[in-house]
Amino acid sequence: MQDVEPTRRVGKLVRDKIPEIIRRDGAEPVIYIAGPEEYRERLLEKLGEEYREVLEADDEAAPGELADLVEAALAYATLLGVSAEQLEEIRAAKQAERGGFADRIVWMGNR
């Protein structure tokens, strides 16, 4: 049996000002506006892409990659009807109830 590569989707979701930046650099971008379902799928792809870039980044590049990950997460939250403020409230409530990650605790199971 032959391995089949998954079909790669053409194009990718980019930040809103990228077409303008491309034009400023003297090229003409080929773009279209995704419909609601495709936008959702592409946002999830973007979250995965940004996550992988964070994992691969060195300490110098990591803050920029984290900012890209947060931007994609905020866009997805907005799609779900959750504002940045609401998302922060959810995060703060979870931190108050369960803590954050600052103490570096690694759980190994129960006895």
C-alpha cells in the first residue's frame, strides 16, 4: 500500500494588513475573503501554525511568536463570541481557582 500525503490547502490566513504591505513593496497579492466555515478552519490551522512556531523559536524570537499565537487565539475567541476582556476574565478566574504555572509543579500521578 502506498502512503498518501494529505492534500495541502492552497493559501493561508494572513493578518489584515498583509495585502497592503505587499502592495507597498511593489507586488499585487492574490487574495479572497474566506466564508465563515473556511475562516473557522483556517483560524484553527493558524493556531496550530503559531503554536509550532513558538515551539521552534529561540528565546529571542519567542516573544514575537507568542504575540502571534495570542493574536490568533483572540481572533478565534471573537469568532466564538468571546471578547478579549471576557477571555481575560475566564483566564483570571481559572488562575484564581486552580493557580497558574509559575510554581513549575510537575504532577506525576496519585498514590
